[in-house]
Amino acid sequence: MASSSRMLTMDELNKQALEQFVYQPVSHEMIAYLAEAAHNVITCDSSLMPTQQDLPTPPESPETRSAKVADGSLPSVEEFITQLVVSSNVQVPTLMSTLVYLGRLKSKLQPMARGLRCTTHRIFLASLILAAKYLNDSSPKNKHWANYTRINTDIFFSSSTHPPQGRPCPCQAHASS
């Protein structure tokens, strides 16, 4: 009796690997890979901070119960992503879609584009929100995503540059929708 084993095509192998991968729990390696992908989207200047004229003008946002970062700096992107994954219970398929959005953004940006020190955090969060809204019938509201970040925006402004009451920091998604 002859064995009829055939070689799988690359597409078939990728499909089988993907079917197994999406059921895996989120790992530290996945988070590290996501952080690296987010860092590669745009070059950020760690010394640049938003000024008052850079602030958007959306309606007043609700108060959040954010935890302060002990030394007054942004958490690393990896810590930020870990916090989001733990708080929101995001799953691998959503994170994989987030990678697609990060890649699309990178392909649309001009090579000379530069970001503030919080830009990597912001683009990751925006990509994650888009992926979650696209893939899930029920996705957290933007105000819940803001709470998941656990970043207190008061620490990013001195008293002279702090945004006026009701004006959110651009380093955090403070939408009430």
C-alpha cells in the first residue's frame, strides 16, 4: 500500500499555523514584537512634549481613575501594551489586526515624519481600538480604553503648560464616545 503524502503549499502551511496561533494566549514575546512594530512606525523625539497650542479641542472629557507613573515619565511601550492587554483582555486576533493597522500607517507616513515622545503609545492605542472595533461586535468605548491605559496626563504638564480645564492631553485617548 503506497503512502499518498503530498507537500503542503506555503498558503496551506500559513493557514494551518494561523489557525493554531490565534488560539494561543498573549505572550510576553507577542507584546515585545508589538512594541517593536509600534516603535518602527515613526521616529519619535523623546525630548519633545506637546505644548498648549498642540492640544486638540474636543468636548470636555470625563474624569478618569488613572494611576500615576512613579517617576513622572511615560511607561515603556511594552509596559503600556501589557497594561492594555491585561486591563482590556484583548486576544491574539485583535493584536494581529493591530499589526496590520500599524503597518498600513507606516506605509502612509512620510520618511521625515517625527513624533512626540508619546506618539508611539498613541498610534498603538489608536490601532488597537480600530482593530477591536472592526473585529468585535461589542468593543469598549473610547473612555474605557482611556481608563485601560492607566496614564494620568497631569504628570506630563508643568503648571505653565498644563491644558486648561476640560482640554485633554494628546498623550491619552480621552474621548467620551
